[in-house]
Amino acid sequence: MGLWRSYGLHKVDLYIKKDFMSQDECSASAFKEAVAGGESPLLIDVRNRADFEQWKIDLDGLQVMNVPYDELLADEWKSPAFAALSKTKPIVVVCYRGNSSHIVSTHLREQGFQARSLHGGMRAWGELYETHLIHTSKQFEIYQIARMGRGCLSYIIASDGKAMIVDPTRHLEPYLNLIKEKHWDVKLVVDTHAHADHISGGKAIAEQLGATYLLHPYDAVHPIDQLPATIHFSPLWAGQHLQLGKIELQVMHLPGHTLGNVALLLDNHFLFAGDTLFIESIGRPDLGGKGEAWTDLHYNSLKQLHALSEQIVLLPGHCKKECACKSLGEIKKQNKEFGLAQESQEVFKKHVLSHLPNFPEGYIDIKRINLGLIEVTEDRISKLEAGKNLCSISN
């Protein structure tokens, strides 16, 4: 069974990845497919309560229970939560790496429950990807690559055998396998902004494929350290046009989430907006440590988007849902923060600054890594990326 990729209403395999549902373990992909297929196992998360509240698996139709491992040991496995469990309902147990969950699931099986451990734990869940075909025509195709556990979205645009990657993450396999399958020649790799919530794969995949890596120069300086990037990039500017096969993409400079945040407008029909605008919210303006000043910039950028045609389809940088794309007209009706950009600047600013989530200190180091200012271990990267995405305004 391969890790499936959905195209519209169909499921096809783009590449084979280890995917299993054994007696004692299941992979992240097999678990998600089981939930999507209606099996609806009970998920028992045995991490501590603070970690659970910060980041949990959130899937439609999934019942989740938090029973911390330390509490299980303290009460000698006599948790009242276990008394209510059904021995006929499938159970999946998860922790951070898969070690504690293996112990708990083994104990539950010994008691007669149908329990498995989620292989690799939340760390593996955070590295699960799915690819969706968003658009296909004679002129171009768009694929959305979703990092499911983190809600990170990136894109591959292809035209006449040429391809562009937008906002790739550090796990390159999903992109490389699709590119190999389609025999594309990747010419451009774009980061819509200097990411703070995850490690970018932009520079690495551009070097591997011999493509040009593009970033707005305003984002090539760490906003807090005030140090220039050590990585090489080609600059993006407002009004610039990027040629790709038979199509052209216009660069829009939309500062606010970052000083150099850009959007790419394709065929006056698709908008790759990075973290400026999401389906249900907007990007937060405080990750550079200048929330008040950048909120004013954000307001003006969102007003630029309000001036665009309502038929344009937004392709955001983050979303929890699959195949995330909606027209600007639809988003105007449901997105409170986007709507407030049509009100006065004072009303918008008051709302945004009063709805900012806690500042994630780890985001400072992530930006340092993305700009080549520091190098850290893979284990440190995994810890920095752990947790739910916090790039949007709190709803």
C-alpha cells in the first residue's frame, strides 16, 4: 500500500513509501488513511498535557483522548480512562517519538484491546506529506504539497515541461519524486518570505536541481539580529514578471507578515500569497519583533488584495484542511481579519494587536537557520519545528 496522493476525487500513487498497519504499529500515512476511510480509531495521546494542548492530531471524525504516560505509571496502569475503553474499537497510541506509545499499546493489547502504536509518534506525523492536483490545463498545472501535521503548504507550477517550486519545506522527497515522475525541468524556486515556523528547503532544492533561488531582499536580513543572510539568492521585486514555459507570474510585494513577503499572481486567476492571507485568518505581523509598525504595513497589503478580482483563487502558505484553495470572494465572506482590512486602519490595528498568540521564541532560531546564520543538528531542527503552526492571528 503506497502513500496515496489525491487528485480531485481520485487516489493515485506517485511514489512508494513504507506504509504499514501491523499488529503492533501503524505508520502516520496508514493511520490518516484509516481515518479518512471511515475506520475512525480512538487516538490515545500519552504526552504530557501541556504538549498535548500545544499540538495534537486534528482530523475530522477522530476521537482523541489525552492520558499522560507519567500519570499511567503513577497510578500503576489503573487509569479510569481505560475502564471506559471498548475492546472492539481500534485504538492508536501516540507520543512524541513512538517509544512510550509502544509500551502503552503493548500493555493495552495484553489486556485484550485492539491497540497499536503510531510509528515515529508526533515527529512522524509532522513529516507526513500529501500532494493534490489543484489545476490542469493545456497551459499549466498546479500541484499543492501539504505537510499535514504542520499545516504547511507549498506548490509546484509546471508549464511546457518547465517547473517552479513555491515555498518548499526541508523534506525534499515529495518534490523530487513528483518532478522525476513528470520529467520536469525546474527553473525557479521561490520563497514567498523568510519562513519562521519551519526550515525552508528552497535553497537546498534549488542547488540540487540547478535552479535559481528567489527571495525578496528585505527578507534577507534577520529582523531581530539585523544580520544579513549568508545564503546566495536572486532578488524578487514588486512588479517583476517571472517567465515559466508558456506562462508568466507577476510579483506583488505585500509586507506585513514580514518586510519582504511577496505573492505571485498567475494568469490573473491564481494567487500564491505566502503568509499574507489564509483561508480563515491572516498572517501575524509580530514575528520580526515590530508588531505595531508591521501591522500598518499589513493593513495596506491586505487592501491591495481587496482590490483584486473576487474570482481569483487564493493558494495560501498554511491551512489545516486538504486541497486548501478558495476564491477571494468566498474568503471575504468568512475571514474576519481580511474583512477588517476594509474598515479603518485604527479598527484593524486594535483587533490584530489584541489577538496575537504567544510569541514562539524558537522562531527566531528558525529564521537564523533559513538565512544561513547558524547551523544546528537534525534533532534540534525537529524540536524547533515541533508544535502547531503559529503564523496566523489567533481566532
